[in-house]
Amino acid sequence: MGITDLGTNFSIEKAHETQLRLSKRIVFEDVLPEKIRFVAGVDVAYVKDLSVGAVVVSDYSSLKVLESQTALSKTRFPYIPTLLSFREIQPTVLSIRKLHLQPDFFLVDAHGFAHPYRCGFASYLGLVIGKPTIGVAKSRLIGHVEDTIGEKDVALLEHEDEVIGAVVTTKRGCKPVYVSVGHMVSLETAIEIVKHCIRHSRIPEPILKAHQIATAEKQRITVASAVNK
């Protein structure tokens, strides 16, 4: 089973084996430029039998949106817990390929290493495109929370005596987000970047913008479909 092609002999067991194998390729060190210029956020929405991939590129300093792209593809994979990668990889990569600006890294609305098979969609995407990625999930998939590290708003997430990510409270009074290494970045840097990208929501701004654009495209398709009936 290839990294982007499930083939005709797909099974959940084989998919999990693929994730475990790919997890060995994850780079946990920073492979970033000395000065970060552009950050991207990605998200996927669904309408009927279509997947809507969206990517937003923002200036890292101001978080001003500089470019956005969307891409449509047939939804060829059902929703199966722990196998989000195989459902969302195609529309996401298609939208990324349209970009004119090249981001220094990608923020992904998904888990990375904090996954039962140690390769969630944030890691899978990083391995496919060969770029640094960070997983920022809204809920915990596995693991237990350890004591806070340094700052009260950050705690380690552990599973089977291994640190798999961090629980980060980005906004007081709001639920935390679950940050983990996707690919080519350290957990420490991932936490720092996520906190930098917070503005009005507990979700990093680039992911929030990508979600809004994917949702708007989904609504456009829904309206167009209704009009053409």
C-alpha cells in the first residue's frame, strides 16, 4: 500500500499498518527557515459526494491572508475513526498544488503524532508533501494529561509512557487544543507557533480561515445545486 494510493486490497488493518510504518519516517526536529515568512492552514468540508479542500497562506507576523485556494474531488473514502488521512489527503493536496506562495509550514486541523498509530493526518500530509506540518486538534484521541510544563497553559500529553503531544489552553475560559508534531518540527516549536497564531478564537487563525473558506465553497455548491435542479 503506497503513501497516497490505497489500492484495491484495502483493509482497515492494512491502513493501520501503513500508518505505523510511516510513523517511523516522521522527523521530530525543526526543518524551518531561520525567519518564518508564510504559514498555511488547511481544512476540508464535505457536500454530497464531494470533498472541498481549502488552504490559506498568511503572513506569519501579522497573520494577514495573502492567498487562498480550494479544490474539489470525489469523496472516495468513508469516515472511519483514526483513518482521516485517507479521506482528506486528496482534496488537501489538490488545493496545495494550486498555491503560488510556498508556505514555510502547514497547520492542520487534525492530530499528528498524537494518534493511536502515531501517524494522524497532520503527519501523513507532511510526509506526502515533504513540508513541516503541525497537528492542532480540537479533541483528544488518545493519551492522558501530565503536569504542566513551564507555563500553566501547556501540559504534556502522554500515551504508553511516551510524550505524544501537548494540551495547550490558547484562550482563557475555552477548551484547550491538542498540539502534536506533524513532520519536520519539534514539539516545543509546534507549541510556540500555535500560540503565536492565536487571535480571536482558540483555533489558530490560518486553520480558522481555511475552515471559513471551505465552508463558503460548500455553501456555494449547495446553492448552485439547488438552482440547477
